[in-house]
Amino acid sequence: MNNFSFNRFSQALRWVVGVNFRNLMIWTLGYMVGIFLGEQLFFIFNSDYDVANLLGNISQFCTIFILIALGVGLSTVFYDLNKKTRREAFLMLPASNLEKFLAAVAYATIVWTFFVALSFVVGDTLRMVYRGLVNGDEWISTVPMVLNTIQPGFVETFAQESSLEYLVMNTFVLSAFMVWFHSLYILGGTLMRKYSFVVSSIMLILFMALLGWLTGHFHLQIFSSSWEGDHYVGQYVGPLAYVLAVVLPLLSFFNYWASYRIFKGMQLITNKWTNYDFH
């Protein structure tokens, strides 16, 4: 099995989806209820707010909720293999290590993301229908607002007075950060058998804190607005953007490489906390 086979990969992915389908449905239902109840609480405790502003706040809450849900999915990429029987069955699948690894990553990335999005859409729709029928509110969905919030920022920059350098660097750095985010939680989910989401999130917070310290201590900027008096000129690229354009892809490559290496070394009996024996 030295050559990659899409057929073996698809069969492995089908096995992963089938084994995790029950838990996937439970998480999806939980996310749906969480979105519905969370949006309802916003209306209950902010009844005097303007509806447009309130929906804007709800969309920000949903965006954070979705990002956390995606992080949970990525960081639990191999969580269901903690049981010896499932781990044995997965490792014995008639597929190469790369095909099995990519099948698990595809499940956590594509399948999980689809059901997180589905739970959000259904939960938000239930809120909209409930508020419309019971309270007589206008039927306004927060789905377009959330999509506008989570879409890469470079989409809006084309309407601004910005240089080609800024447009290219903004696109590249944002894309590199999203890839690094994905690789970080995949590495956490591959390495840690317990508290993988917590460990990955701590690493993310530390990285963001380091960026904040570099920005404040050395007065380095990633991107910044340029003004001439009261006139807005455009956006310019700071030196830290070029550093991130190099560092983030390198970190992402290392995370994916380390994740695959750890996966190849998985045994039926392993450490209580990690999937890798450091001794």
C-alpha cells in the first residue's frame, strides 16, 4: 500500500463516519439546542434593545460558538479511538497509514463542519420561527450576518482604497492563520488522549498573547490604517505581517508532519494522556 488509493481512503472515511455517527448526531442536536436557547436568552435579557443591534450581538455570539464547536471537532479527531476495540479495528483497516490519517482528518474537517453548520442553521431557524409565531417578531435570520463575520476579511478590502500589496498580504496571512488554526487542533487531537481541546486552546491563547506582546512592546503592526489628517488613505502592511507569512506556514507544516508521525506510532496500548511515547 505504498500508493495512495482514493477507493481505500473513501472506504476508511465511510468506516470513520459510521463508527462516529451516533456521537455526531448527539453533538449536532446539542449544538442546535445551544444555539436556539442562547439566542432566546439574548432576547429575554435584552428586551429593550433595538432588534437590529440585538441580532448583531447574537451573530457575534454564534460566530464564537461555531469556532469553539469547530475547535472541539478538530481536537477530538482521534478521541473515539481511545477505546482499545475501536483503535484495533481502525488500525487494522485495509488502508495505508496516510489514507487512514486523512480519513480521520477529513471527517473532523469536512463532515464535522457540515453538521456544525447544519445545527446552527436549524437552531437559528427555530428561533426565528418561534419568535415570529409567539412574539410576532420580524422573521430575520442571523445566518447571513454570521457568514459576513466569518468570511475572510480580504473580501471587503477590494472596496477600499488599498494597495495590491495589502490585498495580497491580507489574503495570504488570513489564509495562513486559518490553516495554522486547523493544524494546531489536529496536532492537539492526535497527541493528547485527554483534554486535547483545552491544551490546543491554551497554545492558541499563548500564541495570540505573544502577538499582542510583540505588537505592544516593539510597536510592530500586522496591518494598520493610514490617515492624512482626517482623510482615510488606505491600509498598509506592517513588518509583523511578513513575519507571520513565513512563520505560520512553517508552523502548520510542522503540526501536520508531527500529527502524522504520531499517528503512525500509535499502539493498541499507549500512555494514559498521550498517543506518543516520549521515552
